[in-house]
Amino acid sequence: MGSGATLCIDASVDGSHPGGGESADSGPGEGDDAGSLDSGHSEGGGGRRDAGAGSDSGADSGAGSRGDAGVDSGLACDIDGTTYAAGAENPSNGCQICQPTLSASSWSSAADGAACGDGGRVCQTGACMIACFIGGAFYSVGQANPAGPCGTCEPSLSTTTWTAVAASAPTGTTTAVGGHVYTLQGTYSLVVPAGAYALSAVAVGAGGSGAATYNDTGGGGGGALGWKNNIGVTPGETLTVTVGAGGTAVTNTTAVGVVPGIAGGASWLTDGTYVLLAGGGGAGGTGAGVGLGGVMCGGDGGGNGGNSENNGANCTGGGGAGGYQDPGGDGTEEGAGLSSETGGGGGAGGHDASAAGGGVGLLGIVSGSAAGGSYSAASNYCSGAGGQGGTTPGCLTPFGATAPSGGSFGGGGGAQGYFTNNVSGAGGVGAVRVIWGGGRSFPKNAAAVGTEPTN
């Protein structure tokens, strides 16, 4: 692939980057690198991805509290024969300040994460480091978000938020035509064929399973869909494809409490170091709360999975899989599910159980909207329709023992909220499709050409 300014996402690999690292001094002055953090990354050094529209944030000063809250401004410090007002910085180290209530004769450390110097530096235990401080924790340059494949630490852009990725431009003309489809949970290798310099891909996260309880509860969230075109690659290069597993069904065995659903796994495409595209998995259903749909990241377009919000009064349907241009349909509480223009419809909710969310297909936009599941208090609660060739789960009769599983691909499972030993619906499995050549792209020109191998 082509090279650009360093900016990347990493899901499960380490945060190492190519290029020269900065030297680490032993003292805690302004020029120090991230000490105990991995500093093997040069600012502005040659990397593999370009910063662009895929970034979670623009330039960020990373400004934070300097840790002088509560300091009595009427006090001062006498340090090495010089008097400093409360809150004053050490002239030789911006991460040390005068805090008389802690010490009137020596410098005290500024708050962790406070901005210092320039070029994306923050304070860490009194030293100025090149690092990110996100959610109360420090991360080294290039280190991946531990919560999933949607961002890395890039201090030159932001010291306080995760940064996403933009793909390299192709370096040659693609003459090969083909594709590969992955529809079973697992991790796979894809060797870029001769004559392929640009890929397009779609990734659908798996749906979460519904919750199970003796009382009212919620379905699973739908998986997100993300698509990306013109991903620069090199013939012979090996890419890694991960397909997320649907959340497994759960069973309530007692007349009290809630057995929450299981989250679906994310699906993504990576070159082994950088995540190129990801569709997040849907959350598991809850007793009274929201089974959130998965979140798309790194793509040119797509949609988040549909939600399943339960208010504790009845059961809520599973969320539909995300669409190519809009979110999946939300599951509803004792009523018909919501539709999606380009994704899966949401499942209907009932008094004692609920149906599942519809899945979404992998060929781009090929049909109209997907309806939400229908509802009849007397006869059945139906699942949301599959969108763009995705599958439509079945209906559930009142007081049925097992709720429907989410549609393929990425539908959220239905909930089970009546009697003991009843089973919720599993989440629909995720999927990834990669295509090249033939002038094809997502979302409206991605038809299969010939036979595309599966798994």
C-alpha cells in the first residue's frame, strides 16, 4: 500500500509503527518521550495511512486540568530561594506546579493528562510525555482502543480521543476482477491477487442476543454495517478478515432476576497492523435499558445497528442490522418494529416475548426498504424484514418457549420474558465481503461477477 502521514487503527495487534522513534531522555523535562509508554513512533514520520475524513477528531490541544483546583491562591511556595505563587509552573518543567497545600518548599506534580509543551504532549506523574490520556488511562502512540477496532492513539491529532483511519490511495491500475465472501465466524487470510491495487469492502457486525427473564426484557442490538471503496493494496499482500460471532442465546432458570443477552462480535478487515474497515457488534439485551446497536467505523459510509430499548413494561424486539445509508430499524416494546431504508427492519415486541431484527445482504443497495416486524397481541409477534437480500427471521406465538434468532447478517435476537427455562434469540452472525475490479463499488454498484468464493 501507499504511504502517508502516520495514522492508524489497530484492533488486536500491538501498537508498533514503522519509522524512526524518538529518543527518550532520562529526566522528566519538556522534551521527554513517553517514558514507560512505547515511544517507537516519530511525529510526522512515514506511516501507511493518511489522516483524512476518517479521523474521529481534528487537531486537538488536549488541554486538561492543570491540577491546581482547590489551591489557596493566598499561599505561595518558597523553592530553592525563589517565591512562586500558588499554581505557578516550574519554569523548567510544565508538569510541576506550586501547590502549597501539598508542599510549600518543593514542586508538586500537575494532574495526569494536563497539556504540556506542544506536539501532543500530556503530563504523566510530573513528566511531559508524548501520549494520549483517554478515559483516565495513558496510551502510547499508535496503541489501539482496547474496547474494539475503532481507533488508535494519535497525539498529534488528539490527546483525549481515539483517532480513526483513512485509506492509502492505490499505487497502480487494477486489472483483476473478483471477490471473496466471509459469512462464518472466525479469522481468515486473504492474499491480494495479481493485478489488484484497489479493493472495496463491506463489513457487518454480528447482532447481540436477547435477554431472558421471568418478567419483561429487551432484545439484542443489531450489528453495524460499514463499507469502504478504493482501499490501496499491493498484489501478494496478505490481509486478515475477522467475522464476528452472533451473541449466544441465554436461558432464564429462575422466577427472579434477568439473564442479560450476549454482545455480538465486530467484523473487520485489516492488513495485520491497521484496521481498514469495521462494523461493530450489537449489544446484548437488558432487563430495563437499551440493547445498543453496533457502531460503524473507518468506512466511507454505512449505518449503525438498530437499538432495542426496554422500559421494563413489556418485551422489546431485536434491532435490525445497519444499512448502507441509514441505521437498522429499532425493535419496539409491545408493538410493530421500525423499518430501515437500506438495512434490516426492527423486530416487534410483545407482552411476554419479542421477535428478532432482520439481517442485511452484502451486494449493496439492491432493493427497497425493509419493514419492521408486525405485531398482533392475539396471534404473533414477527421479526423485522431482511434488508438488501438479508434474511428475515420468523414469528413468535405468544407464550412461545424460544424467541427467534437475528437475521443474517447482523440482526439482533429476540427476547424471552415469560416463565422459566425459556430461551432468548441468538444474534445473527456478522459477515465481510471484499471485491476488486470491474468498476464495482459500494453501495450501488457491487454486484457479484462470476463466482466469489465463500470462506
